[in-house]
Amino acid sequence: MPNATPHTFISIFETNSAVSIKGINIPIIQRDYAQGRENDDVNRIRSRFLDALRHALTENSPITLDFVYGEINDDGYLIPLDGQQRLTTLFLLHWYISKHEDISAEKCSFLNQFSYETRYSAREFCKELSQFIPNFEVKKLSDEILDQSWFPMDWTSDPTIASMLVMIDAIHDKFKGTAGLWKKLEDGCISFYFLPLKEMGLTDELYIKMNSRGKPLTQFEHFKAELEGAMKLVNKEIAARICKKIDLEWTDMLWPYKGDNNIIDDEFVRYFHFICDIINYKNETPLIEDPFEMVQTLFSVNNPHAQENLLYVEQMFDCWCGVEKIDDFFEEFLTTGAHVPDKSIVGTMTNLFLDCCNVYGEMQGARIRRFPIGRTVLLYAFIQYLMNKEDITKDEFIRRLRIVNNLVRASEFELRDDRMKVLLGQTESIIVTGKIEEIDKSFNINQIKEEIQKAAWLVNNSQMEMMMREAEDHHLLNGAVRVIGIDNISLYPRFKQLFECNKDLIDRALLSTGDYSRFIRWRYQIGSSDIDSVWRSMFNTGEDEMVNTKQVLNHLLSNNSSITKDVLESIIENYLNSTTSFDWRYYIVKYPPMRPGRYGMYIWFSNDRYEDKTTRNIIMMTTEKSTNGWNYNIFLKTLYDSLHEEIPSLYLGNYAFQRDGDKLLIGGSLAISCDEDHFTIYDVIDNNTYNPKDVKEIPQSTTIGADGVDRIDLGISIIRTLYAGLPH
């Protein structure tokens, strides 16, 4: 374009400049100055803009502020069409620095030639301000200006003046400690491009059209203008092409998802935000929340990869334009319900693109993303498919998408910002090539290994693929079938039958079959009667951690051709009736108070030391990870639950571990504790003092860790006898 060379606010007034003007007049048709308005969005934009200007001047890091369009009238005055806001801010900045650094009147005389024709008050204010020298020691320059004799109070109702006063105070806050900046202004540290309308082949009709709406530009319009300006400085051809697509193809593509306001501004910005995050993830650079900052950071001439980033944005938008109906496209591959053979299960709406356009970047509370990282990965998988559709068959994509989805579902703790470069890279590799690799700082390593094993196994067992998919989709397996075993996948129908039964019954039947508990650092876990996530955590752990679980589960499945309630009850009954040595499994299977539901967590301990399951000091936790919640000695809890209606004076505290629940009180005068191989009877002196009175031995089995008799039956008999001897 003609004269598309940088100018400064000083040089544009110089006679030897390529463009020389006598002054700047903001015309009547223009809007009021808005960069000093007081609201959250404007405050943020103003602060960011001034920070950028300060950085440019104090760090000697030149900045270009985009294009200013306008007409130079016959009198030599610039009448801006676009750029009024930036020009006004530059006027105020040059005024401030010239007065702050005591620049001669001759050098800054051009400031007298800046004027607002919007109304008399704004025009006179600019004239008076140009001559005014403030006291820079005051906190707010606006207070001093308001106190001047030349400032009538009715000027405060002029929105342009009010906005200028706010900006002056903001400039003072940012620049009051600076020095030597005027020289940098002269040297062109802050510049802009000026394009005369006539040289652009445009007329005043455009001027009138753009300014006749009578309302301020929306935030999106400001964003779009900033993006366009940045792109033009990087590559005019790309900028023109993208601008056209924003107005045509991309708007048409997004239009079905317009909001209640019948515009797609927010939807566009949210998807743009998604793309920018993808770029930053790949480059391992900080994420950016502000869309204007995204533009300046990723797409300005200051970024050596700006053109590459622009082309990537273009690709990321273009790929959706070839999809006839985006809703139907996602419905073809995803479902939110039960198992569908050729679809992957997602928790919420299937149209990931629409979901992204609706909520990307928003938070639910302080920490929960409304569009989680897992959905970011899945949406990226779809984009990779669309970008490489010619090389990927539909069936290949179905399989590969399922692999990615399985990995996402299994990677609750691995889906983090600091892993996203690797996660996106691995997702792209799986979708484009079908190759799965064990990579550090990627998805859950156990699930990666399983997916590699499944892919290899299915090469020679393709007839089992549909059953494998159905197993993966079970709500307790969540993509991970290793607790059944790939080689045992034919047992899945029985697994499905099993978990259609009552979960308390399942727990008891498994314990009747063997010790299927999972060890977690210092505690043991079995299944829960009411919390599905407990089972999922047991089934989705590593092979080493699930050895017991897998062995017992497969034994139960293999030895029963079908699984029903009656079958499970028979397993339990046979176990209880055949038991002669009474270990922890027997007790938990037989007595409901030892199975509280919740998280299925137990501690075996002795002398504050955690033990294996040979001791009878067993604490049942009601929390998942902490002993600070309610917890009970399983034997005292069962004795209390068995007798408290019969003996109302029984009392058991809620904290058997290091608190007040290690003894069962009887009638307020006696107490009983359950120890390794005996019950101890106490006289109660006060709340904290117990004198041992008697010991009742519990016959022991030759089997280590097992009683020779049912200690619950024995304990009930002892307590009844003790209670009968108390005065009533």
C-alpha cells in the first residue's frame, strides 16, 4: 500500500515527512474517547496498553501500534477514520512526557494542533491542556486540572473529557518515575502506520458507514481490528485471506452456534483461545488469558513464528468448513450413553467443537475448567483426523479415537498443563499413524502399556474386537480391561453379569473366593457397596497392584458359567459354612457393620505400626485417605451394632485410631476392649481412666491370624453377662 511506512506522533507533523499534516481533528461524527472509561474491560485494556508503551520506552523496545486510516483535508488536517483512540492516547502521553521533562514549547508546539470537533468543551479542553503544566508531585493530576480556573464544572459531563482525565491519571501512575523518554519518542520508539483514504482508493462513504451506527465498537470488533492490524504487518496476503474467511466461510461455519444475541463473536474468540493454547502447549510457552495479548504475543511481527502461527490458525478453522453438519459428524463417532460398538463414550455432550465454542477458557469455581484438558485432547484428535482425512479411513479413526479416549479416561492425574506438549504429540501420532509409544510425562503409563498390548493382541484375534470394545465401555472399567486380562476377555459377559448384582453381595462373594484386597501405601482397599469410583480405582491400577484382585476375580468368573444373585449367595454360604478358622475375611463377609460402604479402606496395625493382615487390630476407615475421619475397630463396632438396642447404655466413640473409640463402654461403669487374642474388661474410673479388671481369652486357630472361635459370638456372650451383673 502507498505510504505504508511507520510514523510517530511527532514525525507526522514534520514538513519533511512522507506524510505531513498541520494538525489532527477528531470529527464530529466520531465517537467519544473511550480508553479512559471506567469498567473492568476498559481498565484491563488501558493498563495493558500503557504497560506496552512504558515497556517500549523504558526498555528501548520499539513498538508499532497498527494502522491509522484517515483523510487529509484541503487545509492539511488529518481527519481519522480509524485510530482515533490510539491517537488521543498518544496525544496525552506526549503532553505528559513533554511537561514532565520540561521540553521546550517549540519542540512540542504540535500538541496545540490536536483537537476534538465532537463538541466545544472537548475542543477547548485540548487547547487548555496543551498549555497547562501540572504539579507532578500530586497523586492525581485530574484533581489539579479540575481545580483550574479555565476548567468549568460542566465539562465533567463531557464523556471525552472525563475519559481523558482518567487516562491522564493512569499515565501518571505508569510514568511518574521515568526520565529521558522524550528523546525516545523523537527516535521513533512508538510508531504507527498511516494510510490516507484517497491513496487506498476509498471515499467518504466508508467513513460515514463505519461511524453511523452511533454505538461504541464491541470488544470483538476491537479484537478483530487488532488481529487484522497485526496480521497485515506480518503478511498482507495472509491477512487479507484470513480477514475474508472471518467474514465469510468461518462465520458461515460458526453461524449455527450463534448465541442468544444472534452473533458468533464469543464463539469465535473461545475457539481462537483454544487454538492459541494449543500453540503455546506445543511450544511450552505460558498460556494467555487475554485475547488481545494473544494477538500481540503470537501473531505480531515481534514473534518470529507469527506467520507460521497464522497459517496454523487458518488450518484449525478451515478444517471445520469441510464438515457438512458438525453435530452429525461428532454423533457418528461419540456417545454419552451406554456402549455403541463403533463409538467412543464421553461424559457430556458429543459435539466437542460446540462445547469448546460455548465454554472454553471459562472456570467453574476457582480450579475446575468447564472445558477440561481431556476434552481439549479429544477435540485435538478430531482436528488431526480432519486435517489428515485423505490418509485415514473411517474404521482406522474409530479404532484410534477409541485408544485416545481410553488413555484420556485413565489419566485423571496425568492430564496437566505441564504435560500437554507430549500429550498432544502422542495424540497426533496415534490418530495419524496408529502408533502407540511408551513416553515419559504422557498419559497414564499403565493404560499406555495396555493399549499397546491390545493392539498387538487384536492383530491375531480380530474376531474378539467387538467384545473388547464392549468390555472397555463398562462403566467400572473405563477403557481398562487388564483386571479381566486381555487373554481372558471372553469372560467379560460374566463380568458384566457380576456387576449387575448388588455390590455388597459382590464384595462378600469375592472375599469368600479369596483375598482380593489392594494395598495402598499403609492401608488396604476392598470394594464399596455404594461408590463406583472405588471399584474403578481397583480395576484401573497397575498390573502389580491388582495381582490379588485379578486372580480372585478371574477365579470367580471362570468357575461359574453364569453369575446371578443366587450364585453369589451360594458362594458366600458355602464359604461361611465351611470355615473352621475365623480370619478377617470371614468376619467381614459375615458381619454387615464391618462393611460400611464408603471407600472400603482398612488398617491393620500394632503399636502404631502398620502391619500385614495377620494381626486382629483392624481399623475400618470411613474416609478414603485420612485416619482423622470416623474410624472403628471392626469388632467393637459390630458388637455395638449387635447389642445397642438390647443394651441402650452401650457407648462407642467414633475414633478407634488414636482417639476415643478403642473401648466399648457398658453402663458407664465397665468397658471392654478387643485385643489380639483376648478381650480385656475394665472398671471405668472417669472419662480418661480405666483399670483393667479381667481378661477373657479368645481361643486361637493354628492358622496364623485366625481365631479358633467366632470372637463376635464370644464377645456378645461376655457383654451380656457383664451387663446382667450391673445394678439396674
